[in-house]
Amino acid sequence: MDSVKRIALLMPVMALLAVPSFGCLQGESANTYRIGVIASQTGPYSILGLPAIDGARLIADEINESGGIHGKQLELLFYDDKGSSTETALAAQRAIEVDKVVAVACMSATGLSHSMISVVNDNEIPGLIMSGTGLVDDQLGVWAFKPIASEKDYIPLLFGYLRDDLGLNTCAGLIENSGYGEGGEHFLRLVAPAEGIQMITYQHFDPGATDMTPQLASIRASGAESFLIWGSGPAGALAVKQAREMGIMIPIVTTPAQSSPAYYESFTEYYEMEPSLLSMDSKLTMWPQLPDSDPDREMCRLFTESFISRYGRSPAMWDAVGAQLMMFIADGVERANPDLGDVLKARSQIRDAFETTTNLSLFMGTYPMSPTDHYGRVVHKEVLVTFRNGEKILVKTMTD
């Protein structure tokens, strides 16, 4: 736990190690903890995968510069999933069989990460997945872990704002045809009645869609007082633009991917058009607007300062995703102190350590794990933001 505490609570701004941007790092030594990092470097999800790589690399570099874990370095090997589930599975297999990693993480998108669940279970290696749906929380098996979030936990924040702050009780869903979208619709149907929100209609779009006007016309005709865009790719952000161009001026709420700085920069006029877009986001991106009493403010501040020093920009949601997954891995490796002379034994030792994680506070939640619960999040840290004058504005936290 000491290495993770150094990173999460101290985050010294230091001269960081120079490493290749992509591909496998050099070195076959049994004196390094080899971690496979699978993320979109190309393809439709690269806008998420590339920031995730930056976040993961910064955590690893900070740990290494501070002396490593048990005197050994974290060695990250990067693989491009190319936005394809097949490529994700193949990359995981290569990392396991050829590069002999002791753990592997998929960091881009829900649908891609799901293809890795069977791979890590079949090969008996601890694997972390970037899955935003609770549909897989009880299907992770013995070797897959999901220290991220599940929509069942943060949907109440969205609906609570529509109901209590805007006085609305009807909503339409614009849902991506993907594993993430499937989970979103499942839990929207489940949670909405309990939150006093009536979902009037569900419309669906493909992740690569460039024209959502038919679906948006159906939402307009439904009479819904608001609508929710549920997706993880660029089509969800494009739908905001097309809705406003069609004169649909009801409140729009979106899932976290649409708060990506790249999407905001591309569609600023439409994000800020009143009523301005509402989007889920991470505390990390909004730390200056958190009250001093917030228990996560200092961790987010220190990470942000170190990130800006390294990359010359502020971290966004998927930078936090990559950082969070790497912090979880580092915490488990430190507690496991695995035997690197036997890679199969080392993998099992790390898996056992992951299962005994106790109240690990990260950017998106506080996580305990157990042999029967590989999700485990008990403290939820999402925030709701809006967009004005070129800036994101904090609207509401889970504790407001």
C-alpha cells in the first residue's frame, strides 16, 4: 500500500522516466513487474485510449522514480486494441503467452474490455477491465476485476438532478448499440421508476453513426421533458450538435465519455447552448471547484499538478481511468510481493492480493474486494458538470 499512498497522497512533481510512447518496453528481466496495458491508440476509441495510456504511464513512472515496488520497477507494455474486440482479445493473448506479463488491463471502452474476461480466466492471469456496466459484475469469474463504476450506482445522480433541481419527471433515452448501451438501458429501466422518472422512449444508434436525426425526431415527438445520451464513442457527442441544430432545446444529460475535452472543443457552441449540456464526469477533473472539506480534493490536486508538469495539459476523465487502474494494480503488487521467478505463481499471488483489497480510495470510488466480489465499490465519486464560457462547471456531487 505504501507505493500507492505515495502516489495518491504525495504525488511529487519530479523528473519522470523517458519511455517509448507505444509498443513494448525493452527488457526481459525477472526483476521487473511486467504489466500489459491494452488501449485504443488508433480507431474510434483512441480519444479515450490515448488519455488512459497517459494516466497509467504517469502513475508507473512516479512509482518507479520513487524507488519502485520492493525495489523493482513497473514495466508497462502497451498494445493497440484498434477499437476492436477481436484485437483486444488477441492483444491480451499476446501479452500473456509471448510477453509473460503478470497482470493485464484493458483501458478504452466497455465493449472492448468484455472480450478480455474469458481470456484472463482461461489463462489464469489477473485482468482489469474498463467496463461501465454492472451487467458483468457477477460474471467476472476468478481472474477478472472491475475497479471502475457501474451505471446502477450513478444513474440516481442524473435522475436526482432532473427531478429535484430541474423539476422534471420524464426523460427519453438515446442509447448506443454496444455492451455499455445494453447495460445502460437495462439499469435505466430498473432505476427510473424508483427515482420518480418516467422513461418515455428509447432510441438506439450505432457507435459509428454520423446521422442521429431520425432518432432525435422520435425523441422530439415523444414529448419527453429531457433526454439522456448513453454512449462511449464520438456519435454521442455528435448527437448533441444535431439535437440543437434541430431546435430540440430540452435539457440533455450524457454519460462520462461526452465530457471529453476533445468533444467539448469540437462542439463548444452546442454544448453551451442553453440549457447547457449536463454530463457525468470525475472529481479529478473538477477538483478546484470541490470544497476544501472534500476528502478527495487533495489527492486530485496533487495528481493534476504532476500530470500538468508531465504533459502540459490538465487530466480528463480517461486519464483518471488509466491512473486508477494502474494504482489498483500497484497496490495489489505491493501487497502480494510476488515471486517473479515463477510467472504462474506470481499471477496467482497478485490475484489473491486483488481479492483482499480493503477500502482502497481512488479517483472514482473506494474499493474493497473479495473472492466473491470483483467490483466492490462502496463509495461513489462521480460528479455532474455543465459547460459555460469554455469551461466545465461543477453542478452536483454524489453527496450533494
